[in-house]
Amino acid sequence: MVKINAKAASVSFRGVTKIYGRDVVAVDDIDLEVAAGTLVTLLGPSGCGKTTTLRMIAGLEMPSQGQIFIGDKDVSTLPATDRDVSMVFQSYALFPHMTVMENVSYGLKFSGFDKSETKDRAVAGLGLVGLTGYGDRLPSELSGGQQQRVAVARALVLEPQVLLFDEPLSNLDAKLRRQVREEIREIQQNLGLTVVYVTHDQEEALAVSDEIVVMRNAGIAQKGTPRELYEAPASAFVADFIGEANLIPCEILSVSEGMAEIGIGSFRHQLVSRGLAPGKARVAVRPSRVRIGAAGQGMPAKIAKATYVGSRMEYTVEAEFGQLFAVLDDVASPLEPGAEVMISFAESGPVLVPE
């Protein structure tokens, strides 16, 4: 059962458009529902509209058309100061001359709390992010990950209805990103917070989200759980953006009882038709779903590149339709560049997408 904080509120976009100047459409007529107590990630390439969407929730931008609700309240025209929302920025935005405790307490001073309650809340906030005892330090005395946690604590102590994250991990190295994203997810789940999270990192989105909203060209390309988007992308764009995918041109030869037989040259494979009719299409195949063998059924191909990355081998394979990227767990007996092989697909995993 999902725990929902008493203050956590839903977020609803109804036909929201944001236009800059005369004709720059940053967000184009989107409908979006974020359930209370969930973490929803807005994911997409630069310029797709995800940060503008986040800033409209925060009240830092106003919609040109449509309505935004936080809970049952229409906040479409309310300034940021009148919304019960906190935001954690990419740059942390800590005051360098203030101690950690002063940074965390800063927003509380303007929220009507007395000195004693302000201190108690700040101490509790530091405890939530694992920084008990760090209150007297300056930001310059902390690591990047610790500074980010101070920024999270500063937002948490205000107990907002909605907590917003704008690319919060982009300034951290890979190992620290993984650690801090796990901490953010754990805090969100333990406290039952409503969180809207913006990133362009697919792995990060898959790891932290209850639901992912993939944005493209100012609109929503697809929304769903991480598993739904990874295993059943609605388009070639989503397939390629959510994790790596080989997009291979194919021909749907026949469809029967929801199953399609596809042809790639002389190779045949059966998979779910997903409502597509016979004709040209593409099949999206994850690198881990490519099968490479020395003989047997499949498509003839040649190993172009072989790269050892520790836990697996990565291969670039040349076939008649072009290049294919594949990963295999067998690092003990790697295939050499130039080797002639046969390639095929795992029974489950490949999915059809429109051409």
C-alpha cells in the first residue's frame, strides 16, 4: 500500500500551453495527472518542454492557456509565493556564507515558526538526509553529494504539498548520482511525498519513478510506469530514448489473433502485433535481446567491434540491414572482430513500432 503524506497533493494540467513571445511554443496543449504521494519524472531531450512544465508547477512561469491544479485548487495565475511548493535546483543554490543549519532554516524564518520550532525542524531535516552533526559546517566544506542533500533538506522542512526537482544530480559523478537518487527515492517513499522530477537521464528516470512522462517537441510522447515504457514503447522515439534499442526496418507479413509474423530479408520472427496491420514497420530490439550464434537459424552477420566492459561484452554487428548493437554476459570466450555469426532475437523483448 502506498503511503501518502497528509499534506501531499495531486497535480493536474488541463490543456496547458506555454508560448514565449509571439510564436515559440514551449509546451503544447498537455494534459497531465500526478497522483498524490507519487514520484513522476518528466523525461526528454533538451528543449522538449520538461523544465518549462516544472516551472509552471512552481509558479515561476504562467501558462498561456489551460489550467493547473494543485489538489483541488486552481493555481494557474498564482505567484510562486502563494503556492505550497518547494523546488530543489540543479545548482543547489546554497548560500555560501551561511552554515548548513542556517541554509536549511532559511525558508522557515519566513513561514511563521518561532526560533525553537525552526531549529527543531532544521535538525529533523538534516536527520532525514543523513547529515546529523553537519549543521555548523559551511557549504564549501561539504562534498557535492552532501551539498545536494542540504538542498533537499531545505525543501523538505517546509513540508510542501509538492516537491520539485530540476536535474538534481547532473553535477554529481556517476557513483554519487546512483547513491543520491536512491536516497531521494527512499525519502519520497518513506514520507509519502508528491514529487515531480525532471531529468534527461533515462537510467535515472527508470530508477526513481512511479511513472515517467516522456516529452518531445513540447508535447507528451508517452506516459506510463518504467516497465511499461521500457518493454512496450509506443514509438521509435520512445524505444530509442528509454534505454538503448536497435530499430530495424521490417515487413509485417501477416497478422493472426494478435500475433504478427515479420520478415527481415529471409529471416522470420513472431511477436505481438500491437494493433499494426501488414506492411512496413520497425522492430525495436534491446541489445540484451539480440542472440548471437555460430550457426543455426537467423541472419548472417559479422562482428565489427568487440568491447570488454567488465561484466559483459559489447558487440557492434554488421548485417544486411545495417549495424546492430548487442551485449552478451559471456566474457570468458569473447567473439573476435571479423567473426562470421548468425543473429536472431529472444522470444520476448522485441516489440513492433510504427514505421
